[in-house]
Amino acid sequence: MPLKPKCFSDAAFAISDFLCGSRFTTRISARKRPRRFIKSLAPPVFGVLITYLDRASEIAAFCDALGARIAQLHGDIERNELKRLKILDPDLTVIKSLVIGMRDEKALEGMLRELSPFVDAFITDTFDPNTGASGATGKTHQWRVSRRLVELADRPVILAGGLTPENVKRAILEVRPAGVDSHTGVEDTSGRKSREKVEKFLSEAN
């Protein structure tokens, strides 16, 4: 499933897996509802599994259980595990995070070269040194770093990290990503997605 340059946001729905530890322990009964939801989606809307799992067999099994055909990987997964994932499920679209601020620029560029053969796209996000969070921080990073990764990459690069309806247009102009992603930037004060903010985000990004 090739990724085309366009705007992606949480309006397209993401199922988040924030499991503690590296073992996949979700029960079968807990998967039925999201699986039905994913199955009900029609292009151009797709279900995306967001996970910190770092073992190919567990990622493939989780995607199979949910019926997800796109996996966004935020864990420190090794190159060999990504290679194995492509063997286990060659039709799975794999998006790998590159977290700005967690590693220096040379290390990020090295990851880009090393992992490109085994992923379909990358997504840049922001590291928060105060909390140790490597995504969903609501904070931006130095966009010039993401721009450099876009220029070097032979895969699409999606920009994330603190994007809001107010800054997404400028971010696109500065970084020139293949797509943009927003999480906390389109939430209301209760932590739920705001239809008004999502619509404004999409309008500004297009």
C-alpha cells in the first residue's frame, strides 16, 4: 500500500498500543471492537496501529488480530526485526518514527539510511527531556532537522510533533513533508479530538 503525499491526521483514526514492557499480552476479547471498527473503514481512511512493540512476531500478530494494514512503530526496534517483519507480512505498510532530540542529527541520518530498505515511510516526532516521552508531547522540534531528513530520505517522511491548526501551514512550507500528523494539537480541554480543530487543521494543511 504505497503512501501518497497528502495530509494525514488523527481524523483518520489511530489505535494506540501503549503496552508496558515488550511482551504482547492483549486478550482476544479486547481486540474484537477495534477490529470491527478497522474493517468498517473505507479508503481513503485507514486504521493505523501505533505501537512500541519491538519484536517482529508480536507486531505481525497484533496487526493480524486487529486487521490493521498500517503499523506505526515508535519503539527502538532493531534492523533485523524490521527485516523479519517484512518477511512475516510483506504487504504490511510500516512507518518508523525518528524522534528529534533523542539522538543527534548524525545518528538520525544513520537510522534513515539503515532502516530505509525495510520501511515504507518515516515519521518525525519530538522528544521531551523533562518527561522522557518520545511522542505525543505536544511540543515542536527544530524543523530544520526534519527538513534535512526529508531531503536525504528515499522514503516519504511525515512530520509530527506539536502541530496545530495555527502552525501546520508554516511547518509544511518549511519542512516539505510527505504528510503531517497531529495528536494533542487537535484535542479540546478534555483530551478528546475537537471536530472544529480537526477541520481547521485539515483546511490549513491542504
